[in-house]
Amino acid sequence: MGLDSPMTIILILAVVLLMFGGKKIPELMKGLGKGVKEFKDAQSGENEPAKPEDKPKV
């Protein structure tokens, strides 16, 4: 009996809902999604900083 049990997952979700409330959870998930995306970009090397000469001059 591990974390894959449906009852365990329901219990964890209920505790998270009670701790953070319904309005705060979408903000937390958005932040988590951004963090995962940045992590994946950093691993693949797509998010390399631009060189100063590559930036458009204003």
C-alpha cells in the first residue's frame, strides 16, 4: 500500500485544499508549471542568455 492508492491520493488532495483554499491552488499550479518549464528549457539549453549585440537597439 503506497502512494498509488486512490484513497491516499484523495486524502492528500483534501489536505492541500484545506491548507491553501480553492483560490490559491491555481496560482500555485501556475508557478509550478513555470518552474518545470524553466527547468526543462535550462536542461535543453534553449534558454541561453542573449548576447548584447543580439538585442534590438532602441
